[in-house]
Amino acid sequence: MRGGAFPRPCIHDRLGAILSRYKPTLVIACYGMNDGMMQSFSEANFQAYQQGMRRLKEKAESAGARFIAVTPPLYMADTLEKDSARYNAVLDIYAGWLNGQKKKGWLVADMRPGLSRQIRAAKEKDPRFIYAPDGVHPGPEGHVMIARSVWPAIASFLNLPPEVRFPEGDAFRKILERHNLFKLAWLSETGHKRPGIPAGIPIAELPRIPEDVCTKAVPKPGAGRQPRSLKDTVPIADLILDAVRKTGAPMLRENKEPACTGPEKDT
């Protein structure tokens, strides 16, 4: 399906490569914003979303990972009156279906109520506050709001503390730098079809990133490979996983060893 300048990439085109090469122990999946194609409700799109989420959960769990689904974020939260297609209401339907899967044993974190409350509070404090300038992609404050909205549920699923302090300012920018470095590396490693994405560095050259430290540097030529763990090579959900790391959760301390990407094996 086409939803802009090019057909929307599909996670299932590369899901097998992601699961086999990254070997995640935890998968947090937030889909829906693009799945309705920014249009009025379509039963066909809705059924495709449901099928895709069921397939994603099945594949992740078959690969040995815990699976947490997150409801889609808000659309046009700053100017709902301009949402002529009532697309935010479409996402309410998608979120309602996801929440309904809880009775089937799904782990679902619903961001929408908490996110809506935070946006209203921010606008009451400062009427000039903008959550998402383009109606879709939130700014830094919006990302933190999303993290705060989903953390209570995720913390309960993983038996972690319900309250945690998320990074802001310079600390947030460091996490974003880390995110981009590892995101591009793993996108290149597992393959993708989105045009215009810069190539990432080879996985073997990713630097080891200690807790609370971010660097764009790569190891010096000839340096040996460093062992990698989940806390070092997280390409997604960095705010959430940064909070998980700070709790010291042992189940997330070490990931399974990534599959070797070349003839030489990690040591």
C-alpha cells in the first residue's frame, strides 16, 4: 500500500532476519499510526492490522521473546478540529481491539489515555505547547510523555518499579544519538526497503556503550570485537529500555549472543 512518496515498508518483509540475527529477549511493538493510511475507517485496513499484529506476536514469541504490544499514539492531538478524516477516532478503534486482546493473555500497554492527559496539562500550563508539529511525529517533550504513558504497564509486566525518572535535555539527546547509531546499523544488517535511509556501520564495528554513556565513535582499526548485550545494542524504545536498565532488571541484562555476521565469530 502507498501512503506517501513510496510504498510503506512492511515489518514482515524483514522480521525473520531481525529475529534470527538480533535474537531479542523482549519485543515492544507499537503499530497503527500508518496502518490506517491516514484515512477514514476501512474494514480492510483494520483486518490487515489485526492480522499483522497477531503474526508479529506469534513470530516474536516463537523466537523466544516476550511480546508487549503498545497502542498507537494520538493523531493531530494539537488540532483535532483539522482531523477531517477523523483518523484519531480510527486509531481509537485499533487501540480498542488491542486492549481487547488482554483477555486472551496479550500484554498491552495503552498509551492513549495517559498521553492525552499530559498534553492537556501541558497546554493548560502553556497554551503555546505543541505536542507534534506535523500532527504525527512528537517533539522531545512528546516522546517523554509517551514513555511516561506506557511505563506503568510495562513495569508491571516486567515486575519493575512503577516510578522512574526519564532523561530530558542533554541526556535525552545522548540517548537519541545512541538510538540513531544502532538503528541505522541494525536496519542495514537486517535489510529494509525504505528509500533515503543512510547506511549504518557494520554490526561488528558498533562501539560498546556503557550505562549512561553515548558515543558516535567506532573502535580503532584492529581493535577486537566487544561482547554485545541488550543494554548496549538497543535500536528502538530507548527511553523505555533506558529506564529498564536503571532498575537493574536481570532478565534484560544480557541478550543472547547475536548471530555472527561474517566468517569470524564473536569472542
